[in-house]
Amino acid sequence: SQTIHQWPATLVQPVGSPLSLECTVEGTSNPNLYWYRQAAGRGLQLLFYSVGIGQISSEVPQNLSASRPQDRQFILSSKKLLLSDSGFYLCAWAGAAEAFFGQGTRLTVV
Amino acid sequence: AQRVTQPEKLLSVFKGAPVELKCNYSYSGSPELFWYVQYSRQRLQLLLRHISRESIKGFTADLNKGETSFHLKKPFAQEEDSAMYYCALSGQSFQKLVFGTGTRLLVSP
């Protein structure tokens, strides 16, 4: 069966520090991969999606970037975190007709 | 542009009352529409998709291309239906998947 792993579950980082959130998928090949940010009142905001290795589409210009170094690995990064980067980040993968979500990462920038 | 609008942030009903969660979309091609649900302390999960024309947990949703809507309905709400509901839209090949802002459904006894 397919599973998705996202870590860490919670993270507290100082302003100006780098960020790396990792997401891996098991049990499927060539999935579409997504990073979302979930905020109260704003729903699920699509940040990046990828349809293949090295292929990244950015939806929201901001202080974040994404990379897909392997077929089933999707990384969300930042070189210097801002206070406004605090939030709940969700990774997801999609097959033919359904998306599956990770547990999420609560990021607090202090 | 691909866009999903859920006009209600909160919908509060009594047990046994009908429920309708509204969803409107904007998309130039042939859309694929979904409803996702997030129960308290659980992961976001698929509730139903328009292409399946199915009823899940008593919920149904009909795609109305004329009104560009995909409202979620249930004739008799249950307390366990209380959750956050998201409408989502993808284009063909299920690449870009866009969500609405979500509606919190609260069903009171």
C-alpha cells in the first residue's frame, strides 16, 4: 500500500535560519507531489507542485523553494526564515484521481 | 486560472437537519472536482469525487457546469459529520490540485 511520510511534525526555528522539510512517498512511482500551507480562514494554499523529478511549479512567490531530487522525495526549503513563514505545512501525493496527505509540520519561527 | 470558492467559513446545524456546503469553481477546461474532509486530529482525506457519482457517508455532490458549482449535500446531518470540509479542483491529468478555503461544519445535538 502507498504511504506518505512527512517530518518533522513540529519545528521551532529562529528568524534567519534555514529550513528543510522532507516528504517521501512509498508504494507508488512517478506520483504528483504537492506542498500546501494550511491556515485558518485561508484554507489550503498550494505552494509548489511537481509532476516529475526536477520539475517544480511554484504557485506563490515567497520566501520558500522546493526541490524533487528523487522520484518519491519532495523537499521544502528556505535559506532565511521570516516570522511570516510560521504555519502548518502539508505534503501530498496524487495518483490517478486522488490525493493523499502527510501528517503535516507545524513550523514556528521565533 | 484555477480557483475554488467556498463562501461559508462556518456552517452550524442541528442533528437531523439538511446540510449544503457550497462550492463554486473557475476553470477554463474540463474540471475534476473533489470534496475532502478533515476530522479532528486526523489527516485530510478524500470524501468523494464528481467523476464517481457516488454517495459517501450519506453525502452527495453534483457537478453543475452551467453554474460552475459542486455543492455538497446531506439530507440529515449527524454529529459525527462535524469536521472541516474542503472543495478541490484539478485539471486533466490530475496535476495542479487547488483547494478552497474550507467550511467548518458543526452539527449540534
